[in-house]
Amino acid sequence: MSKDIGVHGNLFGGILMSWIDEAAAAFVTEYCHTPNMVTLRVGELIFKKPVKSGNHLRIYGEVENLGTTSITINIQVKKYNLYSGEESVVCTTNTTFVRIDDDGTPTAIGETIRQNYAKAEGLKEAQPLIKEVSGVLN
């Protein structure tokens, strides 16, 4: 939307940050099989290329670390070219989420989840967090 575009015709970084947080939260809640995940930390966001109106974005993530109560994921936001199918990285960061109970107290991530993570540790292919954000910047 035009309110998301700055004076240079680029997407505001804060808007992209909110999309990253939302996509990352969706990813970790699915990965950890619980809706009770909250953002603990967002690492340094590195904006590598501008995002313009009409660009299609894909947000990818992979689990970096799975602790007792927390999960950290690495995130890449890529601009997707509809004509060529090529992608180019526009932003990178990592985020940490904590599983909480109904009172907001950190609680352990399930043992089955940690065992599955240990088995998949050797598989380092990034998984899509959101398949596509398209036509958002009109």
C-alpha cells in the first residue's frame, strides 16, 4: 500500500520487519506444535536491496538452534521474479522465540520436537515461511 512506501519509493524497513516477525512466528508455532510462542529477540536486520511496489517476496527460514524453551531461526527474504523464477536476497536476520505457558512463563518445548530436530540436524535446506507475498505494494 502507498502508506508502506517511503520517499525513495522503497518499502519501509519497519513494515518488512513486521512481516518477518509474523512469518517467523507462524513457522515456529508449526515447527514446535504449539501456538504459545513469543518473540524474544530479533537479530540484526541487514537490508541488502530495495523492495519496490509490485515486487513479490518470499520469506524463508531454517532452524539454527533448538533449546529447552527457545528456538532460533535464520531468515532470508527474497525478491521473486515472476518472469524468470529467479530470486535475490533483499534482507537477512535471525529471530529467537520462547515457548510460554498460559501465565507467560517459559516452558519446555516438547521432547519429540527436540528429537526430530536432532535427527534433521544434518538437513540445512531453508524452508519457506510464507510461500509468497504478492502485489502487496500497490
